[in-house]
Amino acid sequence: MFFIRFSILLLLLSGSLKASDFSTREVFNKLLKGFYKNEIHKCDYVNKSWSTGFEQFPYGMVLNSSAFKNILVFNNRNIVGTLWPNIGEISLERGVRKYQLWKKNKNDEYELLNSDYLDDLSSSDINLKSKTNSDYKVYFDNKTLKIGVKHWITDFYSCEKIESSNFAKKKLIDIFVNQNEYVKKDFAYREKNPSLFTNNIELLSN
């Protein structure tokens, strides 16, 4: 009887994630392990964006009230992950996801890497060799971040390295893995606090 119980316990343990794992998706898990080991940068919006003009929105240097207030940037070799940590900032216009993955193109320029973004049970593994979407770019050099969450506007950020405990890092990595659960909380918060969120884009004076 003891042997049977012990065997069942071993099977259960072998089927679950190891303590050092974040995801059951093999390639995605390796990427997240790199994010966990490397530095994290916090980037704050500097109240400046570049707009190419779209529908009723102006062309030129603008103030984007709907820009993410701050973004966390993770890196692993030639991939960076941008994470929007603040609750309520996700919207339908931004693609309804808490993070994006970007693959290095040249120098400090990265292009959007297409990937599934739901939990492990609902998503396929990422393909780091897949074709990137050149309509969406990120420029990151540890001190500054320029990111185009929408194809017609690029938001500017100032960045600095942050110190995080292992516990805090794991909580942040969990957003990559289970982002759909966090999105639900974002939308619930927006629904309760609609006055906190605006979508104004104003042309800055020279």
C-alpha cells in the first residue's frame, strides 16, 4: 500500500511544474527563466509621443493621455518583454493583453513577435524564429524606451533599473503566464472607475 501511494505521489510531482519553472510551454518557459535572471527596468512616460496622424488625431509631437503610465521591461538575449503592471490600463484599443514580446532587429530596435497570450492550457508555445510584425517597433537602450503599442503613435519613456525580490519577480512573471486572469481584473476596475481613464491626444506646442 505504501509503495502504491508513493508511486502515485511521484507521478503527481513529475506531472507538475518544477519549482524553477514558470510555464509548461517549453520555449516560453526558457524565455521567462531568462527574464527572471536578468535585470528589470521600469520606464515612466515622459508626457511625449510621436503621432503620424490617424482619423481625428493630430500629426506631430503630442501628449497621449491614454499612454501607459509606466512599463516594465524584461530581457533575455535578443528578446525583450514589455509588461503593463498597473491595474485598469488595459483597454480594447490596445489589444487586451498585459504584455508584448519583441525580437531584436538591429542595434536597439525590436519588432513585435507574434505569440499566443492566454494561459498554458489555451496557448501554443512561442516560436522565436517566426516572422516579426514590422508595423510595431520598440527602441530600448536601458535608459530610454520608445514603444508603438498602436501602429500610428509612439510613446516615449525614461527608464531605470529596479531592484526586486525573488518573490516580486515571480509575481511579475506570473502575469506573462496567466495574463488573461489579470486582464479580467483590469476591466472590472475600469468599469468601476471610468472617470480615471481618458483617451485624449493633444498636440504639444513647439
